[in-house]
Amino acid sequence: MIRVQREDFDVGSEIERLSAGNVKIGGIASFIGLVRDFAGETRVRAITLEHYPGMTEKQLEKIAAEARGRWPLEDLTIIHRYGRLEPGDRIVLVATASAHREAALAACHFLIDWLKTKAPFWKLEDTSAGERWVEAREDDDHATARWLEKR
Amino acid sequence: MIRVQREDFDVGSEIERLSAGNVKIGGIASFIGLVRDFAGETRVRAITLEHYPGMTEKQLEKIAAEARGRWPLEDLTIIHRYGRLEPGDRIVLVATASAHREAALAACHFLIDWLKTKAPFWKLEDTSAGERWVEAREDDDHATARWLEKR
Amino acid sequence: MHLLYFGWVRQKIGRAGEALEPPPGVADVAQLIAWLKTRGSGYAEALRDISALRVAVNQELAELGASVAQGDEIALFPPMTGG
Amino acid sequence: MHLLYFGWVRQKIGRAGEALEPPPGVADVAQLIAWLKTRGSGYAEALRDISALRVAVNQELAELGASVAQGDEIALFPPMTGG
């Protein structure tokens, strides 16, 4: 299930939904991204996530299809929020269910790595030093590329 | 937080507890192990987890300390159940919280790999072909050893 | 042609999108960007460093050499920072 | 000495634990296992393949050469299958 939404989500029910009624699942891996109150040395009061409606959903579907092609997944969930979020708020949930723990763990890691560089979101930080756009990190490009080598 | 218990646990509240009030956390990774209804070709009706009270808690504390020594974690949770469990039931929850997603993801993966071979639990399967003890898997030994090489 | 701008591209251009009809010589993304830069200082500033731009044509990521045509939805934006 | 058995070791020996006083010559885990095997067919069967056994002395994993002494808690069990 893929959702792009302004509202928060319920972690427990989203994770439980993945395995409900499917007794072939041996493991569920998940990752939740949260807003931190700092960026480098600067205090962050809030971030505003902007996205590209229409393309966002398509890109998330593509990334999900790529994960399903690489690992034997029983199910997966991606929920990505947009709008203004404050420190401690959830930004994103990725969860993967598989018969095998390695598949669930690897696919979860893959999904969050690819979301970082391939999902059309942009983050504007409201900091003590003013507004600034979060820049793409070279580390994230490497994390994305690593999965291409592993293919 | 480390707990060894017979009862089920609430995934949502356990994961939320990890980040409650800590706005330094950027990511929470988690893994939930579930009872599957098959083992190879055989149908599994239930598994009974036996453990070594006293030593179990010590081993889990050691594994948790190892994870904290390797990655900058803000917090972590391990909950491992024992007793009779049926397909679809949760066995174990591992969750890690860090400022950095790579640390949370790697530590979560590490914890579940080490639990597999270093936590004193034994699993008796009640299958359509009778009772049998789950044997240690060579794959799990490799998964454990991989983290020693990475050290 | 429907243009969309995101992130600091939107901010510097000063609008989220617009319908434009580029002149006949504009057949690919690079030509479109070159033409947009002539439309004002906000455009010139937003589109100055082409290596910092990412492009989608009809909601698919595209290279600078990708063709553009009437009716296309073209989005210009900074590198994505999802997750 | 307090002995504990888990998994199929417990099942084959037919009990979860017992207090025993091994004879004076028993100073390490291997000697303890050798002595236990003389206590009956269940023990012999459970402890036959020493490579399939794991041992904890006072709740810490131990090798076959580890010393054992009066008052120790010694556990014998199959390879662990947690998680």
C-alpha cells in the first residue's frame, strides 16, 4: 500500500495490517523517519515538505515494484507525509513483510535509500538561522547507488 | 528496554515509546519475527519456545551493549516471547532509534542476526508430521559471523 | 506546455507553475531551459546552474536531451530529498 | 553442582535439571559430560555427539575445557535458535 498524505499515520495498525491473515510471513521490517530538532549546528523549528502530486505516487509505485522484483515480499507499505512538520513528527514509514527475514530487512533498507533520492519531495527547514532548503546529500546518492551494484 | 515474556506486545506503543520526547531521533528501524505456518514442506500448527531464565536476560543485555558500542543509538528495544505460539503470532520485536538512518537500520539487522544464534531459546515445532526441534541454521551462523568481520 | 517548479526553483522563479508556448526552435529540455532563462531575472537565477537541476517530462525523470512538445507537462526542480 | 538441560538435551535426559555432586576427578566441562554419560541411557543418548552440544557455566557460554566447581550452575543445551 502506498499513500502520500498530509496526516499522521498509526504505526501499530499499519505494521499489523501487513501481516493480518497471512501466516506465510516470518518477518516484518520497518523504518520510520522523524523530524529532528537539529541540522548540523542549527536548531530546526519545523520542516515543510513539498512534493509533486501525481509524479510522487508514480515514483513510489516504481520503487515499490523494484523492491518486489528484487526480493520475495508478501506485502509492503510506504506512507510519505507532506506539509509542515515539527521535531518529533513522523515523516515516512516503510514496512516490508516476507517469509524470510533477510528479504524483509534488505527490502526495507532499499526502499528508504531509494526514497531519499528518487521520490520527488523537497524539504524547507525553518531554523533559528532562517529558512533553508535541505540539500541532497552525497551519502544518500552513494546509498542509492550501492543497490545498483548489488543488483 | 529488554523484556522476556510470555505475553504478546503492542507494536505501535513499543515503537512510539522509543522516540517519545526525544527530538534527536531521525529514524527508528524495527523487525518483528512471526510464527509461520510452514517449515520446509511441513505444516506447523504451533511452536513452543523454551528459554533459559536468567541467562536469557544476560545474553540480551550483552547483545544490546554490543549494538550500542557499534552504532550511535539513542535507544533500543528487544522483546522476546516464550511459551506456545501459533502461526501469525509475534515472537520477537527488535527496534532501534538513532539520529541517523544507517545506524538504526544496521543495528536493527545486527540485533536480530545475533539473537538468532546467541540468545538461549529453543523452538519445538508441533507439525503435521509430529514434534521436532528447530535446528540451528548454517545461514544464521553466517549472518552472525558477518558482523564479526565488519567490526 | 505546462511548466511546474518545485523547491528553490519555484521560490526563485516566484511561481509554482505556468502554461507557456515556447518558440518553435525549442525542441528539447536544454533548449527549453535556455529559453526560460531569457524570461527574467528570477528565471535566470533559478536556472543558472544546470547541473543542479532535475527535470521530469510528463512525470517521468528526463535528461537534458529529452524532447519536449506541445501539451507536455515539464517540471524543473532541485535534486530530490525524500524519506 | 546445579545442572540444567534445555531443548532436546532436556527431552532425552528426561528432566529439566538436577543437583549433582560429580566425583573429584571431574574438573572441566568435558569431564563432566563424560561422567554424566555414565549415568544412564538417556544421558548417553543426549550427550553422545559433543559437537552438537553447547554449554554455559554460571550463565555464560563456555568451552569444553572450562573449569567447573562445586556450586556452579552448568547448563547443557543444543545450539540456540532465538529470534
